Amino acid sequence: MMVVGGTFRAWADLGDERWQQRVHDLGNVIDGIGGAWLTLRAYELGDDPPELVPWHRRVGGCEVIVDPCADGRGRFAEAMARLDPEVEVNEVTVATSLYDPADCEPDLVLILGPSTQLPPSLVWELAYAELVFADIGWHELGVDHVLAAIDDFASRRRRFGGLDP
């Protein structure tokens, strides 16, 4: 699962103690449903962004990845630059580089913001992920929002790009 929301400033304003609690709480939710990965990603840079670095931490059986990169095109370019020149460039090698340290793409992306606009931090993920929108701010995100997104996701019939028979 991936949660996309907030600007760098909103992330920094959360403060370290609340960040750590959020990572713990959300990681426990994903671990509780058997999920192995949760990525938290900024929606956009915003004004006067502070310097943030990616990090990750294990919460139970879930690896929580904090990815402040709010530029999906930049992330894609960086992933391509990390590829070994001896390795064939294909969907698998690109996805592996993009999602590292996660070992797969997210099935579900919870986007904090209006459903009328997609965040610039999502480029690759839009192809196959199910999107759930919550028109709330980063500071409002709680376990209940993630659980509601999971319930919404669970009720969907996924076609993975296919058409109904």
C-alpha cells in the first residue's frame, strides 16, 4: 500500500515524535492485514521545502518506507540512472529500481487530496494501482482513513487493465 499526501513543509511540521507514532500506527495496520510494505510519499514539494531524506523501518512484519520525493518524473529518472548498464531495461527492472526497497508495486494508493487532481509524485504507480481519495490534509491522516481505504479496495473488482466480459 502507498499513502500520498502533504507537502515537505507539512511533513516537517508534524514533528519527529508524531512522525514516529504515525509510522508505528500505520505500519501496525498494514502488518495486521498481512501487508509487507507501506510507502508514505509526499504529494508535492510545496513552498520552501526543507531537506528530507528517504528512510524506512520495520514495524512488525511491515516495512514502512518514507519517500519524500514529490517529483515522479525525477524519481523515474533517478531509478533509470541506478540501473546496471549490463541489465536489460524492461518493466521488471525499472519497477524494481523504482520501488526499492519494496519488492513490488502497490496495489492500493490512498491519495490525500481532491479526486480531481493527481499528485505529481505518482507517475509509474498510476498504471495498475487502485486509487482511493480522501479529501483531508496530511495532519489529519489517521488509522481510520487507511482502514476505510482498505475496505474500499477490498470491495472492488480488479480487472488489471482488462475489460468486463
